[in-house]
Amino acid sequence: MMTTNATSPVTPEPKRYKRETKTRTNGTDKTKEEFTFAENPTLEEIRQMQNDFAEERGFNKFHTPRNLLMAMVGEVGEVAELFQWKGECEDGLPEWTEKERTHLSQELSDVLIYLVRLSEKCHIDLPSAVVEKIALNHKKYPASKVHGSSKKYNEYD
């Protein structure tokens, strides 16, 4: 378990795992590396780290669901600003500088931190809710019916 205190913040060493996927296009097999997240920290560890951070600084009195939501929306706006005027971007953002990618990783981290904190304050078990939501999406968007289409679930027969 990861812990933190005021004098020694945790900086986990990321482990990156690449998974290969194979596709067939025009009779040619292609292998592509799929991006995957590090196994640690878990969402629970992130929740604990942020909870400790807020507790140590007396921030809990400000961390109401409404305030956390408003802060998260502001951070999403900062992510959107980074993409503004760039046009379409390829997977992996190969055209972005290292400085731009670092800035993006910081802003996305802010969004995740606020999302996890908001989930905690609303007593929503986010990992379980995600699993349930994906199961619901499988029912709403069966692959045999929606493959290759961007229609909303209520636009299908």
C-alpha cells in the first residue's frame, strides 16, 4: 500500500505494459502495440493519497461535492484549452512537444484527482460503477448492431 506524509510524498515508479494486437487489412497481418496503464497506483491508492493530502492541509472543509465538481469542470476546460486550435490529433500525439505532453499529463491528472475525490465524497465506488456502466453499454450498443456507427443507442431499430 502506498502512503504519503507531509515530508515524503510518494512518487510511484510507473510500470508500462504493452500488449500487442493483431489486425488484418487487405490480406496483410499487422501487429500494433496497444497502450496500457501502469498497474499502480490503483484508484483506491489514489483516493487514499489525495485524502491524506487534503487532510494534512485542512482542505476537507472545502471539498464538498459541488466545489469538487466545479473544480473538475475547470480542469476539464484546461485540458480542452490544450487541444484548442490543434485540429485532429493522432493517437499518441506524435506532433506534440514533450512540454505539451507533460502539461497534458498534469491537467489530466488534475481531472482524475477531482473525479476520484468527488466519487469519494458522494460515496460512489467508482471502479465498481465503471464495470456496471460498461456492462450496461454492452446491452445498449451490441457490436452486431452498432459496429462502425456513431449513432446513439436510441437511434437503432
